[in-house]
Amino acid sequence: PRPVPSPCTVLKGCVICYTQFSGFELAHLVKLVEALGGVCQGTFTQKPIKNHKKMPDCLACTHLLYKRKELESSSKRKAAMKWKIPAVKVDWLYKCFGDTLPSRQSALRGFRAQEAC
């Protein structure tokens, strides 16, 4: 594993909701999002939720993170399309991490996290 440069803000302002992840893989992704300066939560919501009797407080999501193409027909994907929230594959998160490495700082290309937030 490569260390994340500290402090890292490539995902600052991003609230990542996940789907299709569990166990060790989910724990790894949550730590990576947080290390990159973002927030990771399981509840997919368009607006912040506070003081709800049946739910924990949640932030409004900026991205939906998934790993398989089967997401196309899921309720979270349909909501993401309706709310105009980007649904991104896990490879996007790994690219965000790669963009933090010193050797890549001067050669950032393609889709960057901060541009999507």
C-alpha cells in the first residue's frame, strides 16, 4: 500500500455514497476516501438529513461509487440520474488517489475529483 500525502484535499467537499461494496473492501474504500479528504456514507441522499428519528444524520451526496455494470438498473443509479449526481466506478477513486502521488502532480490528466464536486 502507498501512503497518501498529508494533508490531502483532492476529495475535499465530496460526499461519496457507495453501493456493491462490503467487508474488507468497503473498509478499505472508506479509509481511502477519508484519507483523500472526502466523506463516505452508506445512505444515498440528495439533501442533508438531520434529526430524523429513524436515520443517522447524513450529508447530501456528491458522487455514487460502484464497482459493477449491474448498477445500471439499481434504485440508487436511477436516483443518481434523476438528481444529476455522478455515478462513478471504483477506478475513478483509484485515479483520484494516483493523482495525489508526487510523480503525477505535474502531469494530471483526465477527470479530476475536485472538478466533479
